[in-house]
Amino acid sequence: MKNHVRQIEVQEASRTTLSDIDPQAVRNISGALNSLLADVFALYLKTKNFHWHMSGPHFRDYHLLLDDHGDSALPHDR
């Protein structure tokens, strides 16, 4: 039992990051980063939506352009 408690303490300690940043500042930074991430993801989704619903004589050019823009907004491995 004692060994199990120690293991839990070690696991919890490994998740704790020591920092001299004020907890309120951490919440403010986290909120700003979450907002920024949401905006980037919305831009990615809108770009991909245009990408898939493009039509007209320049379809291929715009399709490829929007595909590149979407990938640069939210890069991922293929």
C-alpha cells in the first residue's frame, strides 16, 4: 500500500510544472492562447469549406490555392 501511495505521489509530481508566473497570469495567457487557437481552427475550417465548394472556370487554380492556404493555417502530416 505504501508503495502504491508513493507511486501516485510521483505521478502527480511529474505533472506539476514549477514556474514563477503568477497563477492569474497563467489563466490569462491560457485564455488568450485558447482564443487564438479557436480563431486559427475557424480559419482552417472556412478555408477548407471554400476549397471543397469551389466551382467555375478557375476551379483547379483556386482549389489548389485554398488547399495550400488551409495547410499553412493548420499544418498536419499527410
